[in-house]
Amino acid sequence: MRLHRRLLDTLNLSVIDRMPPAEFRREIGEIVRELLADEAAPLNLSERTRLVDDILDELLGLGPLEPLLKDATVADILVNTHRHVFVERDGRLEPAPVRFKDDRHLLRIIDKIVSGAGRRIDEAQPMVDARLADGSRVNAIIPPLAVDGPLLSIRKFAPVRIDMDRLVALGTLPSSCATLLAALVRCRRNVVISGGAGSGKTTLLNAMSAFIDPRQRIVTIEDAAELQLQQVHVARLETRPPNIEGRGEVTQRDLLRNALRMRPDRIIVGEVRGGEAFDMLQAMNTGHEGSMTTVHANSCRDALFRIEQMLGMAGLDLPERTMRGQIASALHVVVQLERMSDGRRRLVSLSEVTGLEGEVVTMHEIFRFHRRAVAADGTIEGECLPTGLRPTFMAEIEARGIGLPPDLFDPGHSVRPLG
């Protein structure tokens, strides 16, 4: 600690931003050697290198979080006050071998993140969402709302885009489902991906987007931009929170209404969670076929119920039957994902929205996950299989000349590699 303080006193902090990183590292190394000689500190080369790295992380990065941000095996970073840091690896939470000195140290890092994103966090505004330069999503909450001390959550941005083949290899879904999802995107069916937090909704949405015709214009709308569409003709829009005076907010509803003026072929909303669901369904019902979104829900049926609730948040006094009619006419397929107890993410249901009968939106489940057993290591064994129902949208797929295996929906269908 004393060495850290002496180093900061010695450095000319005003020139750090103008100094090339390699030159800055050399200067830090030289100063550390001089200070170690003054302190008579018996550090070997490895310990000295580690000290320099720690100091650089503190000055130029996010302190103790830097090694975790650089670790490709870490998906989430969860900081519960300065005392406890956890990470998610391979779907499992584990303690991280890093610590903050105290809550003031953690608050300083949080402020560095938030200010870098053009936001602020203090007692008057103790919660904030932000994004790191690499696209990682950040949520911070501080006292008085965080009773025991500052809390920080980071959902890391995956630098390598996970495609459908990779999801099949990971066991997220069988190749039969992957083949069907690709066909649904190509024939411009409207799809909702449902699941809990961390179930892989955005990852699947990214993978499905790869099958969109590159000649089509796509507008994406997100609270925090994280979609990684590979097409050239993509217009990315992101919401904006209100400023300190409570002005200047731009919501997903605002962006959806504007998107309709941008001549989109498809609209992709990262996640619907409020009144924007009405505008999304309107877009799907008015010529923007092949649009997609995600929703937090526990089943395909629950996803429709959640969307109905969101329609009620749009400020329109619509009868229930009218809202359900909108849902039934706009949506074609709901995909349900689940993060299971073994940490793995799996597609557990794929259902077709078939229409409205009386007051009920009807659905047919096309694929369903069957759990067979739990292995000794906690791994859930099972597979996603056809239910035997042939979806009505097959007529549209065949009309567009998209070939699918004739036995794709047979209960005994064997898994084939993606073509």
C-alpha cells in the first residue's frame, strides 16, 4: 500500500492519457524499481511484474476486475460489496481470487465505469445501467439501496459470435431444431425467444439472425446494444436514460415508432419489457415479417401472458380479446430456453401460435425437452424431441422452396448435422 501511494505521488498523472501504453509501462517499471530499491523490498522478478500489472490495472483499467475481464472463460462477474467477488464459468458460480481493499475502493471503480459511460451514480441516483467499451453490460447499485455496501454485476460481451453450429455442439439445441429455426427465419416467421435471466436468449437471437437475407434492411432496438448481426444493412438503435434533470429520455417505444420511418424489412428488439410490445406487434402485423424479440418468461404460454400484460402497459384501453387477437395474428413461433441446474442452457420447448379460439390464444408444441436422468456430477441428461405435430407454417416454408427433412417432425426423428 505504501509503495502504491509513493508511486502515485511520483507519477505525473496529467500526462498518462497522452503517453503510449508501452512507454507508460516502461516508466512504471522504472519507477517501481527505484522505489523498491529505496524501500529495500526483497521482490523477485515475478513479484515485481505482478506489482506493475496491479498498478497499471488500477490506473488505466478497472483494478481487481481487469484479470477477470481478460479471462475468456468468465461469463459474468458479480461483486457483493468489497468482500466477495464471484464469477460464472461454464454455467456455474464460483468465488474469484480477487478482492477490493474496501468499499471506497469498489465505489471508485464503479464511478470510473459509470462516468466512462456518460452516466452518474450517487445517493440521489443510486442505481445505474451502463456498458463497457467492449460491449459488456454493467449494473451497479450503491447505498442506501444496497444495504451492506456497493453491488456490481457485469455480463461480459462475448468477442466471438456463437453461431447455430456452435449451439448444437454445446448441446443447447439439437440440429433438428436448428434446421427448423433457420427455415423459420428464411421464410420470415415472427419469433419470440423466451426464458429466464442468463438462459441464452440473446445468444440464440444472434445465431438466428445469421439466416436473414443480407439484402434486407434490419433495424435493431436495444436498451444496451449487444446484438452482433453480421449483415451490412443493419441500423442499430439504443435507448437513452433521462439526464440529471429527468429530461432527454428516449425509450424503446420512441425508437420503435421511429424505426417504422426507416423503411425496415425486419425489426429486432433485444427484449420487450413494457408498452413497446404493442408497437412491436403492430410492426409485425403491418408488413415487417420476420421480426424477432425476446421476453423474460418461464414457458411458451407464460411468454404470451407476459406480452398481454405489456400491451396493458401501452396506455391503451384495449379489450382482452382484442389484445389476444393482436398476439395471435402477429406471432408465429415461441421458443423457450432454460438455464438448468447443471448450468447448461437448453431449448426446452418450441411452440407454434396457431390462432385464437374464443378468448384463448392457441398453441401447438412442436419440440419438447425430455429429462431422462441426473448424472452423478449433477449433469442433466435428456434431449429435445419432436412431439409428432406437424406445424401449419410448413405450407409457407414449402411454398418458399425451403427443403426440410420429411421426417423432421416424427417422434423418432434422428438428429442430423446442420447442412
